[in-house]
Amino acid sequence: MNLERFASQLRAWGIGLSVTPNGGLRASGNEAAIQMFLPDLTAHKARIIAALESGRMRGDLVHRDWKVTYPNRDTNYTTSPAIDVEELLAWHPGAVGAEICTPQPENPSNPLTDREIQAITQWLQRGGETDLGAVDRLIDQCNQDRIHRNALLGWINDRRYQCKGFTANEN
């Protein structure tokens, strides 16, 4: 397992990691996502603790939700990995400001389509997820929270994470 990529995924799902005073591993943040990643956290616990203690892995929750403002007063809400406001503004040409915000979970107007459920399930299985309960919990979360749904479907459709040409797009 690539710990850097794994840590990035955890942060994107709102999970922070830390080493407890007695040398254990503590995960905090999005409880449903923690349950989804629990098998990997358990299987690689010793490596994760060693990487956190040595500084090779960042466990802090640096995932941020941003409100980006433009000159015409339009706003855009976006989520980013570990970046500061200057980097965020570089990603949004023409923006005049950005502030960290806490979006409220927004229920999607429709449940996931059968095609999207199939794409999520296959993507997770190809990534090594074999716990069907974790898959079901993730699908439930996507049906309840538009932000998590869009993030997951975005990863599935991102060429870097694609499953051999399989995407969640209908076309």
C-alpha cells in the first residue's frame, strides 16, 4: 500500500490520524468513512504509526472546504486536499478571495442510479475492498450526502483512478 496516497484518501474523506500517548492509532472525523477504511487501517497499523511518528506521513486533517469569491460576487464551493489559500487561488484564476467554510450535508435530489452503484462497487472491489458491508455503508452515505457522492464519482471518473476504462458516466 502506498501510504502517501492512502493518507490523501483519508484526508479527502474527512479522516484525521494521530498516534495516541500509549502508541496506538487514533482515527477521527467522518465516522462512516472511518468504518469504510477500518480494514486497511487495521491491516497497516504498524506501518502507519511508524510513518506518522517519523514525519513521512501527514495524519492531520488538512482537507478543507472552501468558499471561493470572484469579482462579480459569484461564489464557488469546492473541496481541496492539503493546500493553503494561495494555492487554492492559483487553481481558481480570476478569484479574488477564499475562506474556509463548513458546508452542511446536502441530500441529493435522486438516489444513486444502478449504473453509479455498479461503478462504485466495481471500483472499490478492484481497489481491494471485499467487505460488502463497507461498500453498502459508502453507498448509503452517497445517497445521503451530495458532496461525498460527487467526490467519489469524481474519483471513479478520474483517469488516475479509473478501473480499466470503466466510469460512472452514462454515456
